[in-house]
Amino acid sequence: MPLDKASLGAALNETLTLHSSLCRREAAAFVKALGTGEDLVVACTQESRLFSELASQKPGAQAPIRFVNIRETGGWSRDAKDASPKIAALLAVAHLSEPEPVATVSYKSAGRLLIIGELGAAEQAAELIGPELDITLFTLGGDMSGAQQERRYPVLGGQIQTLTGWLGAFEMTWLRNNPIDLDLCTRCNACVSACPEGAIGLDYQIDLAACQSHRDCVKVCQVAGAIDFTRAPETQTERFDLVLDLRSTPAFSQHALPQGYLRWDGRSPAVLLQLRSLVGEFEKPKFFGYQARLCAHSRNEKVGCQACIDVCSASAISSDRSRQQIKVNPQLCVGCGACSTVCPSGALSFGYPRASEQGVKLKTLLATYGRSGGKNAALLLHSQQGGARLLGDLGRAAQLERGRRDGTRGVPARVLPLPLWHTASTGLELWLTAIAYGASQVWILLTDEEAPQYRQALEEQIAVAQAILTGLGFAGEHVRLLQARDARDLAALDSALQAPPAQGVARSAGFAIQADKRATLALALDHLMAQAPTRSGVIALPAAGSPLGALTLNKDTCTLCLSCVSACPASALQDNPLAPQLRFIEKNCVQCGLCVSTCPEKSLALLPQLNLAPQRNEPVLLNEMKPYACIRCSKPFGTLKAIEAMLGKLAGHSMFQGAALERLKMCGDCRVIDLHSATNEARITDL
């Protein structure tokens, strides 16, 4: 790997010293650097454990150590000679400070483990786990293979009704409906031998479908008294810290299972070892932030946007209809960030790392690459675990196959890898910002870690992003998903580079990513529109996943009741206190659909689009009507169309005849005056 310390030092604004064997014969240089008290960046991840151990043994060494992989991602590639700008960019990002601490979510586990499965298999698993945990077994019945004769663990039985919770707080409710009381049973096996139908297994549960009511088992169990067919079924509830599920059908159907809930196929011991480590107190970051005032989920008992609920792979988000908003369970949240990606209003935000911290990293990466002479940057977003492993495998394969014409190319020089906590945590506003910062393309690498709904959500966001960039006149494919199971699937990087790079901006943007998602999106769009080859017109956007758009209004059916104004969570729809008018600001619209579902006349429809005219930032008049004047005092109190529609609907009602119907044509004050001044009205004082 050719490294030019002069150019790299100039890009990083510091003097660099190159080492070829820092983890071996030059280790003394690393130990010496620890004593300087400065932040250290090691441009290799292979011996990170060794370097960390050396740092822990150095008295007074307080400087943080950061590691970055430039070998597999840049040096082991056919493009290594051109990789200096990329290496400079990766080193610059590694210099950045760690994300600021965020609030944490706590778990406390005392090691109470529930094992669910056939009794014999459950006992076998319990034996392998050992005495470190407090184990309770739940038998499913139908186990003819046999349990141990010696009862070493408490055994529950019946039908599981619910199992909910997370690490340290699982709660199981089951119906205890079997005639054999497992607490009284001595496992003498007399009932098993006595049953003529063979309805009793060695898990000491009776198959009631096979039982013919001979009751021979009751007779032989008179001493223990464990069998009672007259016992009423009883619902019981108990709490556990951990759950090991041996069933083929899991208790939880979501992609991301709750922490503390593990499944075991009877083969891999790693799962059982993991259980032993889940005892004690644990913390994780609170990955999300939620601003209820921005949420477009519900208004006036109408449901609008539920994109976060649909995409959550952990079932951590649900609808709180009583409060007209969503609720997020921080214990179940796994920090994928997909909810913040699909949230159109920015009510949900990704908290670790924060949007501003992601923005600094992105800006540093692309700015350093461009300043070092790099061109046509392709930003490759990948996960810290699976994605980083695949890129390492790709670089290693390129090194092993070096010299072969058909060998692996490795990570190309213009591809800038950027690890994320999760690939689903970025969306439209960050991708467009990357293009505004000077990237030619943005690629998102998916592995087998992601839930299926993440891919659909990202594809919808990509379609919107590409429609915007194409509509602005930028040529080429700017955003793409790359699906890979192993390094061989990453050949898509080579095929993507065979096409000309996508057209980018002539001048890179200088704005910073904001905490407010809509503010970042607006800044990116403003810069792209200012740099765009096409700067006027309207860009049609896909309906699915678009956070941008307008509304269409049927003026013939609209009565200007303004119920849509009160339903709009983003202040996109507004009234005019001085006149019966409905106004609309397209920039504010999040396309949640609450106005559409609220409109009693069904006069509104969503129109996903991006209006490039300045008017998208200003209130425009959607509808206005002539006011209706009170027939008594001439004060306007409604619209002519609304009052006439009301009169038409109530004219045939028995309660609205004569004077009562005329009062509907009056304002509120005159209605009261007329009611009290009428001589032919019955009063309560007359009764």
C-alpha cells in the first residue's frame, strides 16, 4: 500500500510518521506516543486488542485510542495507488470526537430463567447451563421420551396464554388445566403404567383428547393425591428475568427479539453460554428522541401516519389513541433508527449518534476527500458489524488474488466506506445532504442483519431521492441499495463503477445537518435547487414514502368547515381570521393524510410532488367563499355554502320547523336573544 505521508499530513494538517510494524518491533513507538497525552489514531484494526492492552499497562496513559481500517478498505485494492484521498478522508473522520453521551435505558436481571419446551429437552438444556441460574421449566406436554427420574427443577405446565416483556421483566400467563399437580407428583410412574390408553407421558401430563375416563390413574395415585380431574382450570402469572424457548414456533414473531429472550435448536452451545452472561445490571443508550407536538400519527381520533409502527422490527412502537400519539418502549427498542428514517415530520429522531454528529462525520469525510484531490466520491453506508466484516473480506480477497486478471478488485478508490450503527438509521435528508456536500453517489449496503421491512422502507426513500435528483436535471443513478450475503456479492461495486459517475453539484454545500429533520431536508433541497441544471417546474414524486407534496381540493364539495386546519400537525393548512379562506404552505406538508381522513366532504387528496417555485414556501389560497350574514344583525358567522348545506339537511327534521329553522340563519348571540324573546316558546319556569 503506497502511503504518501506528505500529502496525507497536508490533508490532515499535521506531521505524520509512517510505521510498517507498529504492532511488533516498533511497538515501543506506540507506547511512547501514549505518554504525550494526545489523542491517538491507529490506522489498522487487526491488532486493536494488543494496542488496548499496551495502553492499559502504561501508567498515566489517558489519551483515547481510535482505530480505523485503511488496509482492507483502501490499501488492498487494485486502485491502491489512487487511494490517498480516501485514506486521508478516513483518517480525518477517525480524528473526530466520540458521540456525546445520551440518556440510558437500564435492565436488571437476577438470573431467573424460564425454559419452555418438552420436559426432557428442557431438563437437558438446564443441565448444560449449570447451577449459575435459577431455572424453572415449563412443559408443553406430549413428551414420551421421558424426563429425569430425579426432579431437580421446578416444573410448570398447562397452556401459555401470553408471554411479554424483556430482560429482567418477562411476564408469563398460563392456564393450569392439567389434572396432574406437578408439585405433588412424585414421578413414581404408577399412573403411566396404569393408564390403558397411554395418555400419560413421562412429562407427567395427561393427553385429555386420548383419555377415556377410566380413572385408573387416580386410583394408583391415592397416596400422593396428585391427580384430580375435578380441579377447575386456573390462570396463573409469574415473572422471569430470562427466557429460553425450545419450541419450533417462537413466542415473539417480530424480527428483533426482546433482549433476554433466546431460542435454542439443541445444537449450538453459544446460546447457553450467552444466558450465563445476562445476569446483573446492564445499560444501553436510549436510541430515539420523540417530540409529540410534531407527530402526525393521530388527531381528533383519526389515524394519519403510522410509518414508524409499520417499520419497527422490534414491535417497540404502538399507537396511544387516548393521547393521540405514538408510544415507544425504550426497553424493546434495538436502535435500528428505521423509525426516524420513515418519520416524515421529524417527530422521531435517532439519538445515538445524533443527527448533528452524523453530519460532522459526513462533512469531514467528503470535504477531506475533495481537498485531497479525490473526485466522484461514492459514499458507501454500511453497518458496523456485518457490513464492516464484508468489506474486510473483500479487501482480503483482493490481496490474496492480486495479479489475477479475474481476481477481486477490492474496495475501489472512490468508494468511501462510512460505518453506521445501523444502515436503516439514515434516509432521504442525509442522502441528499451527502450529494449537496459533493458526493456523486450514495450506496447503502444491506446484509442479512436487516429486517425485510427495512429494505422496503429504504427502497421507497431511494425512489423519492432519485426522483428529486433526476427532476432537478442531475444525470445518473445517485442512490442505490447493495444487498450482500458475503464478499462475493460485493462484485456489485465493480459493476456500479463501470457506468459513468452520477452528476453532482458544481459547488459543495457548507450548511450543517440540523437536529430538525425537516430543516436539514430544506437546506439540502435549497442547495440542490440552486445548483440544479433544471430550476423550475414541478417534480412528481412516488406516493409511497414521500414526505413532500401538495394537496388537491374539490371546491365543488368543500364547505370550508376548516376541520382540516385543526387536524394538520405541521401547520401546512391555515385559515384566515379576517375572511373565510383556506390557505396552504407546501413546504410544511408532510403528506401524513390526516387532513384527508378528517375532511367530512372527502374533498382533499394528497399530491406527492416537489414544487421548485418559490411559492412552495409561501401561503397560497386553496379556497375561499362568500360569508353568510346573520339575518338579524348582519354579522358574518359562517360561509354561505356551509349554512345552505346545513339548512338543506335539517329542513325536513321535525325539530327544525318554522322559527327553529330561522334561528339556524342567525349568529350565536342573536340565536339566544331570539329564543328568550319569543312569546310562543315553552320555558322551564312555566313547567
